[in-house]
Amino acid sequence: LMFHDNSWAGRVVLREGEEGAGSGHDRPGACEVRMEGGPLRCWVVAGTPARVLQGWTALTGAPALPPSWALGPQHARWGFGSGEEVRRVVDGYRQRGLPLSVLHLDIDHYDGHRVFTVDGERFPDLPALAKELREDGVRLVSIVDPAVKAEPGDAVFDGGVAVGERGAFVRDARGRVVVGEVWPGASVYPDFTDPLVRDWWGSLYEERLAQGFSGVWHDMNEPVSFAAFGDPSLPRSARHVLEGAGGDHREAHNVYALAMARAGYEGLLRFRPEERPFLFSRSGWAGMQRYGGTWSGDVSTGWPGLRASLSLVVGLGLCGVPYSGPDVGGFDGFPSPELYLRWFQLGAYLPLFRTHAAIDAGRREPWEFGPEVLEHARAALVERERLRPYFVTLSQVARMTGAPYVRPMWWGAPGDRALRECEDAFLLGDALLVAPVLEPGTRRRAVRLPRGRWYDTATGRAYEGPGRVLVDAPLSRVPVLARAGAVIPVRGADGEPELEVWAPAPGCTGGGLVVRDPGDGWAEADVERYVTRWEGDHVVVERDGAEGGVDCPVRVRGVRGRD
């Protein structure tokens, strides 16, 4: 991994080597970097993918650990419209027996699209609504945009004007406050590269918590200013504090969202120090993982958008941002029932599993696509909840090592060219291989397997890798294969922890890590290591270093595939 430590605008040109396109040790090429300013510092981290991500984490910071509820199913929409509409959607999930952990409110819950406000007519008692949903197991998460309505009398604007000697907002080279156009109309922009401004902005999150929100998502933080032509952001000549060094927007643009995320994270932590903050952001820079995750932004509705969603999450994981996901179903337009379902099935295996849509797009609730889609979506939701303990483990592993939840197929064999060319499947941790359906009409698909034995989790059939196999992909599910010998923490039928163990291949052993959910505070989690092996005709599961053995039910699968 090579990191060009320079936030200025620039250009990178990758030239293909003579032996083929792409990257890898057997594909030499050239990289040309041209920056508009600043020093050109490069950091090179070499080694296996796991060692590279561990080194990257040491360099830029460990990923923030999301609260366990943020690993469950989430639902969002620009255009819920009212508190009653929110209740109707949540009731729709509950009445149909569909799991739901989080519901997000977009800019339409603001008063005139002004940040840190609530439309009191449409949401007359938001704290009571949040409390009601919380008692039903659903958290509320709020959008937060950086743009502040440029209007004296607006509480946030007036507060920003009073920060320090020059106020909180970005100014031009002549010292005038820069005014852009965003959702509230004429707007100004906090300079998050100023520690004083970050401290002030972080204090505003107390209002979000008082309204009953459990977390935030940062949007429009590139930052955006609507423009008929040209760059839809701040002028390049706009001035920033840049931690005291001073500079213009060419240098600050790429780190603007990172600094905003820091302000939000530290603000949430200040007012709820006993809880891990939940924050994810549309934009960021190296190190953004310290404050939370990200999502796709407004991904286009269509099969290409579905495929791009997978590439995005894999790529972000390799860049050190393990918690991410797309707008399931696409942000705009009206997905077909098949497209929606296949996107939903993919989302169920991604870290951030959230449906979302624009105000003029079709609905994204599973029951809006007919009874068949509803039942298949229910199965995906139930499986996500069953795997919640595994996602908790993956989040802890990401925190400790930098290893992403979602990994490319070549993660364990970077020299395997066939695996490097496989972009339509992924590894979920060490134990699972997920092969989503990314094309319409597919009911059977090819899967490239890494070395070793793999079990189809739906049928129990064993396959030997490396190689390419054909597996069923009915509308009801996507192919998921488990690595032989894997130990996967799951939620049992009674809701209690259980270990799902896949039999090792003959003559082999296996194992895995399990990290129990320590709650949403800062308690250190214990890492449990398990080993699996054959003993006669039985699979034995042992906890490394534990005298009492395994303290939860164990379900062994794949035994019939021993031979």
C-alpha cells in the first residue's frame, strides 16, 4: 500500500505494465503523481493484506467500534414527512415480524432544512417518539449537514458568529464570510480545521441527543454548494485555519469532512462518555475510520449500481474503513422487485445494512414489492440477526487489527491471479464466502473458491478449492459458503449465543475467534480462540486456554461431507 500524504488537489495516473492490466506483484506498472501544492510525502506499507491493514491502522488510527445495535438492519428515507409516518413504518416492520434496529431521519425533519432544528408541526414531540421507538428496540439516527443558514437570529448562525475573534465560518481572501447555496438557502460553512470551531460544533450535538437521537450521519460534507456550473463546493481561494498553519480550500477540501467527523465524534463523546458514539459520514480522508464509517452516498438505482455497491465496500475496507454500506435498493428511481431483493440480500452481509431513498423515489420497505419479495427479504433479515454475534466479532477484530469485515477473494492468497480477478464475490471475515447475485434473471452462478474445502450453507454440500464451481442461486437466497473448520458465533433459536462449527476437511484442523458483545460502552471484550479437529467419527471443539471448555451450545455442520 502506498499513501500519498498530501491533501491538495492533484492527479494520479496509473499506467499498465506489459504483462496485463490491473495490479499485483506479477503485473509491473507505473504510477505518476502530480499535486498542486504541499510536500509529497509517501508512506509505503508492505506485506500480506492482513499486515498491510495492520500497518495502516498503526499509521492512521484504529477503526471506531460501532455499538452493537448499529450492526442490525437499518431503514432510512428522505421524505418520511412526519412522526406519524415514522410510526407507520416501524409498525409495518413489527406487524410483519421483520427485525429493525435503526431508523434514520433525513433533512425533512428539520425546520426549514436548518441544521440542529426540528419541525415542531410535523414532529411535535420528537423526544417522546424516540423514547417510544427505543422501548420497541429501534434507535433514531439524525442527519447532520455542515451548512448553516446565513441568517441573523438563527441560533446556530449566531452561535458561530460569536466563536473566537473571527467567528466559526470560512472566509475568503479578503476576510469576508463565504456564502454558498444549500438546502436552507444561503448558507455559511464552519471551518472544521480550526480547533475552536470543532469544539463549538461538537457542543451542538447535545441538542441531537436531547431530541432522542442515538447517533448521526454526516451528509453534504465535501462540502457542497449548489452551482449551475463549475465546482459545486467552496471557492478554491477560501481560507482555512488548517490547525494554525493557514491555507486555502485547495489544501483543506479533502480533509474538511474528516475534521467535521472529529468534531461530531468528540461532541457525542463529551455528552455521553459512557457510550460509544455512532457516526458515519459521506466524505472523509485517511484516518476517518477513527470516528466511524461511511456509506455509498447517492448510488444510482440499477444493476450497475448494485455491482458498484460491492466494489465500494470492498475498496473502502482495503483503505482502512471497515464499516460501510450502500443505499440498499439505490437512492433514486424505482427498483424492480428482483433488483430490490438482490440488493437487500447483498446488504444483509455488509457491515452497514441500510435501505435508503430520495424523496421522489419509490418506497423501500420490503412489503412494498409483493408477498414473494417480502418473504425472501424476511429470510435475509432473520439471517442477519442470526449472524449478529459474528458481526460483533468482526467489528472487534477490525478494531484490534484493521482487518475489514468484507474482504476481497484474494485476501489469503494475493498472488492468485484468478482470485484477484474475482470481483463478484467476497469473504465475510475468515469463515464465510458470499456470492451475491449481481445480474437479472440469475438463478445459478459460478463461484471462484480459494484453496480448501467449502460448504454450501444452504445444502451442506462440500466443494474443494481452488477452482470454479456452479451453485444454485434461487430468488430466495444468495450463495453463501462456509470454510471447513470454521467456528462462527451465531444467535440460536432461543436468542442465546451458539457456536456454528463447520467440520474440518479430513486430516485437517480448523478454528476461529469469538468476541462476545461487551455492551455499548467501553468495556474490554475477551477474545476467545477455538480449535476444531476430528476425533474418530466426531468433531471436537475446544476453547484455547479454557479449563471449563465451551460454555455455550455447539452445532456441528458438514459432517456428512467428511469424505
